[in-house]
Amino acid sequence: MNLRNLTILGATGTIGVNTLDVVARHPDRFRVVALTGQNQIEKLAEQCRQFRPRYAVVLDGDKAQALRTLLAGLDTEVLYGVEALNRVASLPEVDTVMAAIVGAAGLEPALAAARAGKRVLLANKETLVMAGHFFMQAVKDGGATLLPIDSEHNAVFQSMPDAYTGDLAAHGVRRVLLTASGGPFRTRDIDTLARVTPEEAVAHPNWVMGRKISVDSATMMNKGLEVIEAHWLFNARPDQIDVVIHPQSIVHSMVEYQDGSVLAQLSSPDMRTPIAHALAYPERVTAGVPWLDLPRIGTLTFEAPDTRRFPCLALAYRALEAGGAAPAVLNAANEEAVDAFLNHRIPYLAIAEVIAATLDRLGGGPADSLAALRASDAAARAAARELIARHTA
């Protein structure tokens, strides 16, 4: 494998940190050209000192100046702003971009990487949820290679036929099965969910993740967003994508074929596995992940999701079926509601209530341009904030 030159968008987050862990194990295969971060400036500086990137990017000028001070004497150029993110995502010397900026902020640099024909390792789910059509078109027009990083979509990718062309029926595929752990409240008494605290919601039983995505896992909105992603990644209709709760998080997803075969990808619940797969694809490299010990695990169980317990999953299917800007509305309302919950401004059950009410108010809306999608995103945030304020008052 030739040396791959990397930009890591969102280097200080969980995906970014795990990516750098894999990279550090293979210095002969991967070289870091650019790292980006937002708030954890000291952590970003530490990463720069270890990996010596040519560029480091943050969002605002004050943080850029603080980073320059921390990197005094190091030959790393510090840039800031959205245009700088887009620049390092499309550098001529970069062939691979890890798109791991959380939230809507990750859309523009991911699009820049796709348009520049990069090998895009997509960990930012909002890129496809908000603007799936436009992103997939950018991948096609730019001649980019798209590799999914979510463990579920990476598992589906690994279980799909070689050279999959985007036509499930032509490849004998009946449906895609996305597995979900069920989060920390899978068996909790539904009548007690109204008292859930942010601290309880972020305590995922299997995965170490950021606070926002941990709450999304607890509500299963994370799986709902992954359903929308799977629609775009694999050209699958909503009725061709099912969700199965699998508490052990060993089977990361499955593909069911017309002949009755079901192919699955199994591994320990560690994000370094899909990251290493995408970084080295089509080759394989060590990732530092514990080997899977099935006799020790003993039992793998599966169950159907309860939409009374997880109404956010049903809301995601509703948004996907509505089409247009509805997924962007869903995503924006969820981001606002989760932030409010984490900051003790609304109770846990109000997350789904805010999202549903925002969808009721705004519907699908037009999705014929990125500007229209951004307008829907802004309108959804405004509506969600108004609904949140009513809870707070």
C-alpha cells in the first residue's frame, strides 16, 4: 500500500482520537497533513506535537492565536474559519479525509473533500442526513471514493457484494439490518424515563462516545439517523432497512440476501476496527482492538425495538419517508433538543416531543438546493428553541 496522506477533520473527538491511534501504529503507511479541532485547543496542540502536521485548523481567530502560542517553534501553520476547513479537506497533497466533525458544521468540509475527489472516510452522519442527495452527487461528480466509518454502515459495506452498484435487487439483496445496542434504557421501566438525568443518558453500556451521540444512542435517534444514512449509502428504500436490537454490540450489522443467506460483520465494540478498515481498504492492518472471544461472550441475543420506548426511531423513519428537507428538520431539532437536555433545560422525554412538534410545524419543505436545506435547518432550530423555551418557562 502506498503512503496515504491524511486530513483529519475533528481530530480531538472520539473518532479523531481513535483514527490517530491507528495511524500511530502504522507510521510507514499513513502521514498526517492536517488536523482540525474546535474547543479542545490543548489537546489539538498535543496531537500536533506528536504527528507534526503541516496545518492545524480551528474555527475562530482567538483560538487560532492560542494554538499558535502553544505550538511556538513547531513547523505547523495554524489557520481558522470554515474556508480553512474546506481548504485542508481539498489539499492537492491529501488523498484521504477523515470527516469526523460532529453536527451540521461537518457538512461543508465533507462536501469540499468529495468535490475534490478525495477518499472520504465519512463519520459525520449529518452530512447524509441533511444533504444526502447533494453529497452523493458530489461524490459522483468529483470521482471521490466514499467509505463509511459508522460501525453499522461499515459492517454493511463489508457484508455487501464486491463492486456493489447501488441496486439491491440486482445484487440479490433483500434488506439491510442495522443493529443497535438499545443503550442504557433498553430494560428500564418506561414509567421512570421521565426522571432520566443527563449523567445516566451518557453512560453507554458498550461504547465510549461523546455526550451528544451517547444521548442519541439512549433515545435511538442515533439509529434513526443511521437508517437515513443507509438509504443514501446503499440506495435502499425505508422498507429495505430494518433495525434489530443486539445488546452485546458484537454483530455490527447484517445484509440479508434473496436466497436466505445473512452475512454479518462481527468484532469487539471498538471504533478502531471500522477506522482501520477504511484507512487501509482494500488491505487490512492491525488496529489495536482486542480479538473477539466468542466462547467467553457465550450468547448473542436479538430483539425488535419498542417504538414506545424509542419514539425517536419512528420519527426518523417518518422524516425519511416524507423526504425533502424533513431529515434536515429532524436533525436540527434533535441537536437543539439534546443540547437543552444536556444543559438541564428540558427533561429526557421532551427530546422526542420537541422533534415531533418541529416536524409537525415545518413538514418536509423544499430540498432543491443547499441554500434551501440550510434555511430549513435554521427554521427548525428556531422552532425547536421556541418549543424548548416553553418547557423552561
